[in-house]
Amino acid sequence: MKEIIKKYKSFRRFEFQEFFDGISIRNDGDTFYGNGWIVEVGEEVEEFIGPMKFITVILQIQVDEEIEEDFINQLKVNFLRGGG
């Protein structure tokens, strides 16, 4: 399994928990288990970029290399926001 760390800004922790709860086989608290992947959803942390404050959540992902591209693409599509 390959380990990937993803850092997301402007998403709340519960949004990740709801998403992974919907696609996982089981969970153990903040760790979600699926076919070929495991994701641990980190705590919300406040980070500043200049004067702007953002909520940040870190995902620790372990994924089989055979499904890595599809898994990451699914994650990107579900947690994509436009701004402007």
C-alpha cells in the first residue's frame, strides 16, 4: 500500500467523515476502511495564510497502487470547490 498525506483547507472534518462513512466497509472512530484503502481523518486545525484564517483537515491515506488513481480522482471530485 502507498501512503499519501492530503491537506484540505475550507472543508469541515464532518464532511470527510460523512463521505468516507458512505463509501467504507467499516470504521473505527476516525479511521475508515474500504476495499484496498484506509483513511484516517485528522482533527480540524486553524491555519493562517497572511491575515486569512482557514480550517485545515489532514487525511492520512493508505491505498493499493492499482486503485490509487481512481481513489484520488474520486476524492478530488467530491472535495472540489470553486472560488472567486
